Amino acid sequence: MEMETLSLRLPAATAAWLEAEAKKQGRPKTAVARELIERGRQPRKNNALEMAGELCGILRSGKGDLSFNKKRLKGFGK
């Protein structure tokens, strides 16, 4: 993969955070910055379903669809 060089100025607080994050991860600052820039290129999830969609339906409660069970709906919404 061909790489291009980018120089940028960061506010002191951001530069300090980047340095601390790189140390914590044991990686160079450029690798951390590159990863964050690449993450920014990914499509953003707009709603709760998109953010947690892959988790929906992975657990079994042992009960069927509760929305059709009149006994379980008794008193709901009061």
C-alpha cells in the first residue's frame, strides 16, 4: 500500500492525549492517528437499531413473543 505524508498541527491537549494513548497501546502515535482517521471513514450508524442490530435476537429468554401474551401485557403502560 502506498502511503502519503501528512503534517498537521494539534492543540496541546489533543497532542498530549495522542501521546498518552500511543503509550498505553504500545504503538507509535502515527499508527494511532492513522487508525482513528480510518475509523472516521467508516459509515456511521444513525440509530439504536443500526448500532446494536447484530445483537438483536441472539439471546433466548425461554418465552415466546411476549407482545401476544395477554397475561403478560396486563397492566402494561399504566
